Amino acid sequence: MNKKVCIRRLETGVPGLDNLLGGGLPEFSFNLIAGTPGSGKTTLAHQIMFSLANPDNRALFFTVLGEPALKMLRYQQQFPFFDINKVNETIRFVNLSADLLDGDFNRVLSRIAEEVEAYAPSLVFVDSFRSVVQSAKEEEQGESELQRFVQQLGMQMTSWQATTFLIGEYLKPEAESSPIFTVADGILWLSQNLHRNSMVRKIQVVKIRGQAQAPGLHTFRISDQGIQVFPRAIIKHGTAVEPTIDIPTEVQRLPMGTIGLDEMLDGGLPVGYSLLVVGPSGSGKTILATEFLAEGVRRGETGVIAAFEKNPSQLLNGKLNALVKAGQVGVIDTRSLDLSIDETLHDLIEMINKMQAKRVVIDSLSGFELSLAPQFSEDFRGSLYRMIAELTSMGVTVVMIAELEDRYTDLRFSPYGSAFLADVIVVQRYVEIAGQLKRVLSIVKVRGSKHSKDIRLFDITDDGILLGETLSGYDGIMSGRPTFSSLKD
């Protein structure tokens, strides 16, 4: 009977990276960390090395023609993952510059092999490998000689009982012809893209042998804490998603907190649904969402709000202040511009799991789009679709707010053509009655459920939204004449 070889996966210590790799780096694998200058290759290598190195798993870091080790360490020790006690104890740095100056590739190979044999490391890093390639070109050595050197180094590194990494600056045209890309077990590609005044870093797992990796480009940041990866939300078709919150088998509905609205929704908002509240400025969208969160708190349910329209200090001046201070509603700090949807989703999921929240508010989609870097706003609809699918698959009920211009000459239900995202749509509008602007509310759809077709007046009071009577004269909205001469008794 054949038995599969069990390959241990090493946790990289880089938040989010193990998710891309399918659980971690395969032990004894031969990996390439490649990308453009300044994209974070050396920082990524150091973060992995300091996380994995210990007395039982020593690391050997070779520097070739890159920056001197002392200069490199001077900056790397600013990150919290850097541990000075590991240097020269479980991590050793070796400079190969002198060996390479002679142009003797065999000498470089021998020196690397000697150091590895003497130190017996579990982790080996060579930075920057491309420096060796460039040196070969400058010495006008033949292409066959260069390929032989690359293949020999690659074969050496794959034969060691160690997890190995080559680090270097590569451009994609070079990758297509480089033999090192063929023999590598894993390839991590880092890039940074500048668009207008926005700079975004991306990471791609080009390949990882023996396990499924997350496809595509994923956002990452280099902060004071080091590198953090934000995996792109990927919808898994045909696969049951295990919710993080227990959901009864029967359809459960959540009260909205606005008297009369639950009746219009045929008993409330179904659990795990996404609701889109659209309307012009000042129509009461945020107030309706606030009542949704407050009603949850009254029933012992925690909530989370991601506020893009206002900064947290402005938001907390209102009704949410006491709820947030009491720890019953969490606020996502959207920081500044140049966010990605994947980063926002990561923060949302982290807070949802931390608070075991059942209700989430996004205020608003308009502000959310403005907060994104230009690269992300170009695919706003597709990214938002993946984000909402990920949240609702967790069993969370989501309320989204969107600004919608009230034109009177047409009737739209969402901006950006994003109505398909929502299971439920609530529209708030202004109408003119007896020389005054009045607010009206209607339910456009509730997926899989009946709902009220009425258009109802409502007022905003100190106690929140107060629904009024049903209007007649619906044709006035459609014809561009927003006047209503009568009310139903």
C-alpha cells in the first residue's frame, strides 16, 4: 500500500502570507523571492527568517553584491520582528562580495557549500542572487556558463536538508528565460505600482509545488510592524462555507429598529442578507443604519460600522457614541486614502470575529470608493461583490449606504449599477407636498420574500425615524412631477 509523503508546512510569521501559500512554506523547498527594487523583498526575507530561526532551526544569510550586512541590519532592526539576540546565535550573515570580485563562479559555489556544510542551517538565504547574474554579464561570460552556474546553484540548494531562498530584482521578461524559475519550488513575486499620486504594493504566488495557492495579485503593506498581506477575497463556487456564527435552519429575521419598517419587510431583515439603503444627501440613510445597530444592541447583539463618510470623532458625536464606548459596536478606522477593498475586508473580518458581531454597516459605498487607491476603484463593482459575498457567507447581516442623486425624471435604485449586490433595497426620496420637501421611503425588493409596495412618508425625530402614512399619486415620481395631492386615510 502506497503512503503519501507528509511535507511539513512552515508558518512564515508574515500576517496573511500563509493563506496565500496554502498553509505555509513546504519544508526543504527551494524558493525565489523576486520583484522590482524597493518592493520589500529583503524585508520579507528577514521577517520570515527571524520568525522561523531558533536554536533547533538555524539560518544562514548570504549577501552578494547587495547592500552591506551592517547597513541592511541597521534598518531592519527598526521592525519589531528583528531580534538582536538571534544574530550570531541562531542567524549568521556571510558576505560573498570578495569571492565574486574575482569572477570565479566555482569559488562562489564552493564558498556557499562550505558555509552550509559547516553551519548545518535549516534556512538558507542568498541576497541578491541577481547580482551574480549581472556580474556574469559584465565579465562577458557565455550564456551557457551562466546557465550552468544557475543550474548548479539551484541543484545544490534543492539537495540540502534546508528550506532555501534566492532573493533578487527581476523583470518579467527576464523571468520567462531564466532557468532558476524552472527549478524553483516556490516563487513569490513582489511589485509596487504608482498611479497618479497613489502607490500600491502587490504580491503574487506564481507557483508553490505540492499545494494549492491563492491565485492572482494580493495587496500588502510595509508598516512599522513589518509586512502584512491582505489576501484577495475569492468566491468559492460549489463549496459550502462554514459560517462563523451559528444560524438556525429556519429563516430568522432581524428587527430593524424603525417602527413600521419590519412590517414592510414582512417581519424584518433576513439573517445573512445584504441591505442597500439609497437616497439623496440628508434623507436619513445613516440614521436608519444607526437604528439597525442600536436595535441589535438592545437584543444583546454586537455590531460593527465602517465609516467612510465621516471620521470616527464626527461619527461618535451622535447616537453611536454610548454604544461604542460600551464596547457594543466596533468602529473600523479607515485611516487615509489609498486603501484596498481586501485591506478593509481584513479589518472587518478581524473585528467581526473579535466581537462576534452579527450586524455590520458600511457607511457609505460612495465614501468607500473615494477612499480607495485608483487601482482599486477601477474594479470597484467586482471587488465589492466579492467582499459582500465573503461577509454574508459568515452569517453576518450587512447594511450598506449609498448616495443617490434625486433627479425626479428617472427612478434608479443604486449607484454604479450595484443593485445586484443587495438582497434587499430600501429607497429614500424627497417629494414636494404643499410647497414643502417631504421624505418618503419604499422597499424595492426583498429576495425570496414578499414585501410592502407602499411609498410611505417619514420624519426624522429625536427618537429616530418615524414612519407615516402611505402616499397616493405614485405616478408623480415617475413623470417628474413630485407633487402629491392626497393621502390615504
